[in-house]
Amino acid sequence: MGPLNKKTILLVEDESLLAMSEKMQLEKYGYGVTTVSSGEKAVEAIQGAAAFDLILMDINLGKGIDGTQAAQTILTGHDIPIVFLSSHSEPEVIEKTWKVASYGYVLKNSPITVLDASIRLAFSLHQAHRESWLKKENLGLALESSRAGIWDWDIANNSFTWSPEFFALFGMENDAQAGIEAWTKTVYPDDREEASRKIQEAIDKGSNLRNEYRIMLPGGAIRWIEATGRAYYENGKPIRMTGLCLDVSERKGIEEELLKSERNLAEAQRIAGIGSWEWDMVSNTTRWSKEMYRIYGLAPETYDGKPETILKVVHPDDVGKFTDSLDGNLKDGSFPTLEYRVIHSDGTVHHILANGLVEFGADGRPTRSLGTALDVTAMKAA
């Protein structure tokens, strides 16, 4: 009949006989009930040491503050469900409770079963509200820590909703007007056309949006944004588009540094005439630097990445030496410097000096080999 876990209720009622009757009925339903006779005492009780799970609040409490005023005062510092219990059914009285975050309105002459059901419903709504709030808070923390913001575009009404994190990400105040115009102003001028085109393309094709572009913050700093999203349709027409914007400036900086390092390495190898290679023995594929193609006289578009293809350009008299050295390397991991010849497509013979190392897995099998190759033809001719 009553709640399995005893809940405590603060009953605020200025009529003592009515308060006693309601208290007895609620206690029969398994609730713990404490009564007070005024709004001021209700505020005092909530601020005291006792903990309550719910408040049943009368509206007209005689002299002093009424029930709605007491509720507003309580809710400024406490998260507790309040159900109004009143003998009045006039619209103007009920309307007073609308300004308060209440969880129900019950007439005093209602059966105890109705009151009990209203209390249970209030607990369920309050729990749902707390869970929703916690999810929202956790989402906010996740977005803040990942420097991401959520956006929503009501296409049908051309209205926008941005999360607080979105405003912060784009360097805007929270009271800024969300919309295409505000967004466009922040996008780096050279990226505006492409960023807008990507959005329209995702809408037209029904594909997921994925784009990267730069924005300019008020102080002039540049920030890289990765935008993802998808559109929703009704009768074939786009009605809404939602998505996420993420600050990827750090990643873009790392990528730029890597590209710079690769360019510097490629230039250094070109000047020195040295090429580098990596052989993934698990997939049996190789990865070459640009200089390796020049050394072997092969074009990137004609080399299939298979190690055995190299034998086709190795001088016939050196194939045995080449394969014997390779077999030995894979057995014991040694990789002594090897000199051999290759024949370019134009018929010229080039002398190659190669060395490297072999890596082995936990099972003792070779998994990867990497090293360098140097064209020493000019040295041999000197």
C-alpha cells in the first residue's frame, strides 16, 4: 500500500485538526510526517538539521507568507519536490503555483489514494528531473573538457540553438544572436565558401557532415574547427540539422609539424641521395620515401609495394647475393651492409649500398624491417 522505503514528508498546514488528520492518513500509507503551521516555519524546518523527501504545502496559511512564497524561498537553496495541497480550485489560485517549480496540485477533499498517487508521481518526476539534470551536467563537463559545442538548426523555421560551449568555442558571448550570420562572421574568410558548401552538400545528399575549417577569434587568434552533423527530413524535405563542433587546433598543429618534418626529411634525403624504406612483413607491404623511387628507377604509380617486385630491377648477377642476404637477415636479425646493382628503365646500372634492421614479435618471428639505401654509383666511378 505505502512506499517500500519510508519517505519523509513535511506537511505545511495552518489548521491543526486538518493537519492531524492528514498526518494520520499519510502515516498509515507508510510515510514519515512532520507538520508545521506556517510558511516561515516551513522555511525554518527545511533549513534545519532534519531532512525531508517532499513537501505538502497548503497555499493559504493565514498571517505571514503564503505557501507559494514559502516554496519559492525554499527552492532557492534546496532541490526538493513540492506538492500543493489546497481547498481552492479557482483558476487564479492554481495559477499562483505555476510560477513555482511544483510537482502537483491536490485538492484537500481528495481521497488518500489520490494523494498517495500524487506523491508517488511527484517522486518519480523529481527523480527523472534529477537524472536529466545530471546527464546535462555530465554532457556539459564532457563538452567543456573536450572543447566541443553542440548546435541545432531548425531549418523549417530558420532558427538556431547553440550550447554554451559552442558560444565559448567560437569566442562569442552567450547573449549573442545564434544564426548563420554570426557563424559566418567567425569563419576564416578563405574557408567560408567551402564550409557553407559542405553543409549544403550534406543536406542535399542526405550524407553526414564532416568538415574542417578555421575561425577567427575576437583577438585575432586562429582556431581549427572540426564540424560533424546530420540533417533530418520530413516528406523528403530537410526540417532540422544537428551536430557538434570540436576544437582540433592542437591536432592540426601536430599534423603541420609532422608534415614539416617529413618535408625536411625528404629534402635532406634528396640532397644526400639517401632513401628510407619500411617493410611490414605481416601485410607484406613496403613504404618508401620519395628518394627511394629515384634510387631504384621506379615510378610511384608503377610500384605495387611488394618486396618481391624489387627483384625485377636488381641486376641478374646480384639477385642471389640479394636474396641470400635477405634470408640471413630474417633468421638472426643481423643486417650487414649490402652492396648490389639495380638496372633502371633506361638501361643504366646503379650501385646501391643498403643497411637496416629487423624487428621480431613475441613469438620470435620477424614482423618489420626498416633501413636506408644510398646510390653510390658516382663514388664507384670516381
